[in-house]
Amino acid sequence: MAKRVVIMGGGLAGLSCGYELAKAGLEVTVLEREPHVGGMASSFEEGDRATAGEAGSDYFCYDFGPHRFHTSDELLMAHAEELLGDNKVWAKRLSRIYMFGKFFDYPLEFSNVFRNMPILVIARVMLDYAWTRTAGFAGLKKFRDQNFQEWVEKRFGRTLADIFFVQYTEKTWGIPATEISADWASQRITLLSLTDTIVKMIFKPRNVPRTLVTDFIYPKLGGIGELARGYVRAIESMGGRVLVDNPVIHVHLEGMRATKIEYGNGRERSFVEADEFISTIPVTALARAVVPAAPPAVQRAAKSLQHVSIVFVYLKVAKPQVSPDNWMYLPQKELRVHRISEFKNFSPFSAPADKTLICTEITCRAGDEFWKASDEELREIAVTDLARIGLLRPDEVLGSFVKRIPFAYPLYDLTYQEHLDTVMQFVHSLANIKSGGRQGLFRYNNMDQSIEMGRRMADHDETHGDHEAVATEQKYFG
């Protein structure tokens, strides 16, 4: 009899793992809480695909914010292209930051920055940076990397750090930069200093950091969720099962081995037994789901690990394009939306030729005022903010709808690593469970990382390396 494997979570990590295991002849069952697969890389459609991209069409497709697939790994790129088949387009990234009433290119362009930034601000940036470097070398001030604020200030000076990093990060996470771990900066900021920034603005590096890559692939129709749906088709064609709308309720243990999963959607509960288990659900949820219960210290640590939630407010707009950007950052705290994306700039077939669809993001905590706000209240926030910066007029908005994700970003506060170590130590003690992926490792990963982690979790002899190493390998960040 084929070895049985249950995979908890139908995001890209879980599905790529299921795909590889099914190919190897194992009996695979994937359990997904939501009524759709993909996790954060899910997509939704409405209307007639046959008319996609035409004027007067009713077809729209959209994601949970902006997603693009790119990787320096040729085999992984070929794998993604195979999943999509002919349903793909190549696109070029354009993203900007709205500040000082103007649009700044991101990645930063030398001429654009100096043309748009007020001269007094430029002078303050240079003076602050000079003071920071001088004070550091002379020992007048110790700049440590104890939190996000210190990390960016040490490398860019206070003014530039506040403008380009601190205010956006504080707005997105909802806590002061002094309460955010420096790990977040070291993972997500590829520039080393102001000097490095200027050099890279003027002399483009030969080996472009992944965050600055321009070209990427994207599904022609169906949104980024086509990657996940491609995995489902492949898994099911090989005899595997993908069960959506079936959250994991309990993971039953005998000693330190899992024996079965209890799952269901509220109407009924079922059990599935297996020899091995893969978890890509939030590691905090896994720690709470085990029966018998995890030790009290593990439960306390899991409770202490928090997530940032996102409310997505989508606006249908009566004009062909709002901006040329794939996405745009809005760091000002007086604007409640922190980022917008426009799906027609990923694939021109994502909306009718004479209309467009904008996704606005508002970060929050599950259960707070934004999370509980009505759809009408959220629409008013989104429309007001976009009208305020001149992207649209309220009378151009044809309709709106809202989606919410409770586990969007892992919250890297100053104590997160201590709590995460406690939880992961317990998870590692479970003999036949591997936890991985964005949620399973409490890491803010990119899509190619999630897919690669899933494939490595399926590799029993770890020929291609430890799956957890993918979450920290610099090639995926730098």
C-alpha cells in the first residue's frame, strides 16, 4: 500500500509539496480551511472569460494585493511556466511611492529623486547621513541593530530612514519602529546604506537584487491563483485529494507521533489517518491543534506570536487605467490605505478594456475597528484616499467589495524570536510532522520560496537541502 501523507494547508507550499509527493506515488490528501486554494496567492474571477479584455466585458480577475512570480532558479521558473502552460504573459514591474505630493520611482532613480524631493529635505538627508557616519566612526554615538528604527537609522541617517522606511513600516504594522525587530529590516531591505543607494541608482548593478527585478510572469487569465489551481489539477490527476472548506480542527497524537487529523467545516467532522504529515497552516494554529495539548509554555508562546491582518477594498473604476503602476506605496499616515495595486498592469486581460479594478490595502488586527468596519465604511476610506492624491474621482467608482485575511504578515516584534523558538522546538519534536511555508515557519516569504520549501519538504532524503533553510537563504532576499 502506498504511503499516506496528509498536508494541512492548500497554499503554494502545501500544494507544491503535494504535487511532488503524488508524483512519487504517495497517497496525498490536502486539507484547506478556505473554500479556495492558494492562501495569500489566491485569485478570484467573475464574468465571462471568453470576453476578457474587451470593451464592455463583464470579466474581472483579481488577487489579494500584488503578486508576481520571478526567480533566479531556471528550473523553478520552468516549473512555474509548465504549471501555467499557455495561460501566461510576461510583464514589467513598475511601482512608485507617493510622497510630498509627487510620485517617486521604486526602485529609486537618481534623477527622479532629486527632481521630486524638496531641496531642503535633500540637504537634511545629506547632513543627517554625514552626522551618522561621523558619529559612528568617532564613537560619539553607538548605533546598534536592536530594532528596526536603529537598523535603518544606522545605515541611512534619521531623515532618509524616516522618509523611506520608518513611516511606511509603522503604518503597515501598527506599532512603533522601535518595537519591531531588526530582522525585518535585514530580510526586506537590500540596500546597505545611503552611499550604496546612490551608487545603485547611478550605476545599475549587474546582479540585480530580487526586489529590483523588472521582468516577471503572470497568468493571462485567472490571476496568480492559477499557479495553485494548476497544482490541484495535477494532484487530482494523479489520484490525490484536495479538500477545500475543510479546516484542521485537531491533530491527534500518540506520544510524539501524529496519527490522524480531525477536520470539518462545522456541519460535520471527519478523520483522516496517515503515515506522515506536512503542515503549512500557521505554526501557532498547529501548536494549538494538537491533542493531547502542547505544554503550557508552548501554548503561551504560540499565543504571544501575533499577525498583522489586511482588509482588501476593491474598486471597479469607469476608466481604462488609474495609474501605470503594478502597485504603489502610500506611506503618509494621514492616508489610511497603505498600498494599492491595479491588475490590468499585470495582465491586460484582468479587466474590461474600458474599465479597471483597483485593490486597496488597509492593515489592521483581526477584530479591530477596521476589521469590523462595514463594506460601505471601507469603500468610503478607500475612495477618499485615492481621490485625495488625484488617482480617481468618487463618481468614477462603479462598485466595490471587500475581502479580509487574518494571517497576512507575521509580526516581528522584539520578543517574537524567543516565542518562535519555543514553538518550533515543540514542532520539531513531533516525529512525523514537518512544518513549513510562510505560515508554517512564521516567515514573510516570497512565492518562489514557498514553492521551493514545499518541494524540499517532499524530498525525504533532503537531497536538495533543508526546507527551513529556504526561509533564510539570502538569494531569496538579496
